[in-house]
Amino acid sequence: MPRISAAQRRSDFINAAVEVIAIHGIDGATTRRIAEQAQANLALLHYCYNSKEDLFADVYEFVSGRFRDVLQAGDPHADLADTARQLLRAGMKCYLESPSFTAATLELISWARRQHGERGKAVYDQALETMRTVLRGAPTDHPVEPETIDQIAYVIATLADGFAINWYTYGDRSAATEQMEITVSVLDSWLAARLGSTPVAP
């Protein structure tokens, strides 16, 4: 039987922690439950991580990395308005693909703001900065003020998070799929007013 590397074990524990946090919340995410979810013994978890705090630090990085990856995966040749739409869709799809990821992300950010302050902002700050970077790289017919880029990133984040809370609350995938299109149409209308672009027909 091939030996599983420490890096793979850590990845297993991170994924298990996401599932356990989604079901039991932070307070209920014991190392024992996480080890059981990963189908590993508790001693192995403690071999990979000195403390639950160390494991949660990697969970935060996993959440940040997942947002970063999906936000960077769009068409690099799309114009600014299309890039904004792609970013919004990517964020919503990231939530829709995994109810556990959605629940764990909301729980982690809320918990971290209560317990650690700045760490609670880190996931959000990194996602916003990734969006700004992608938006700044989008081709435009005329220069766009940094303030406008900040506003677009803020609107995308706000719409995606509203979608996430609704999806987390109701868990209706069919309704959520329809609501994705409604949410994109809201962004279209805002972009048309802010940039003078033509909204995309649904």
C-alpha cells in the first residue's frame, strides 16, 4: 500500500475540517471529529498539526486560495464589464458548487472577527485584492479611475455574499441557479449606470 505524504494528509485534514465546521460550527469542530471525517486517527492529526489553531490557519488559506483560483480563471481578453460579470459568476459558482464550503466560509469569517479581528478580514481582503488586480488588467476604451475599480470590486463582493447567504439559508439549488442570473442582471444595471455600458440581455 503506497505511503500517503504529509502534504496529502494535511490536505485531507483541511477538507475534513471544512465539512465538520459546516455541520457543527467552529465550537463543535473538535480534532476528534475532524480526524474521523478524514478517516484518520487522532494521533496522525496531531502529528501533522501542533494545534487546532494551526489547522484552522491552513483552512483559512484554503478558503482564500479557492477564491483566488476561481477569480483568476476568467478570460483575460474580456473587457472591463465582461470581466466584472465573470468575477461575479465565479464567486457565486464557488459557493454553489459546495454547500459545505459556503457554510464553513461564513462560519470562519464570523468566528475570526469575534476571536482574532484581523484574521477575519484576511479572506475578504485577499478576495477583494484579487478582484481589483483582475479588473485592472481588463482592456478598456479609456482609462478607469482606481476608485471605480474599488467600487466594482465592492459591488461584486456584496452581490456574491448576498447570494451566498440566501443559498446557505434555503439550500435550493434550482432557485439559486435562477437567482444567479438575477444577481448578474443587477450588476449589469449598475455597470451601465457607472460605466455607460450596455446591459447584457438575459
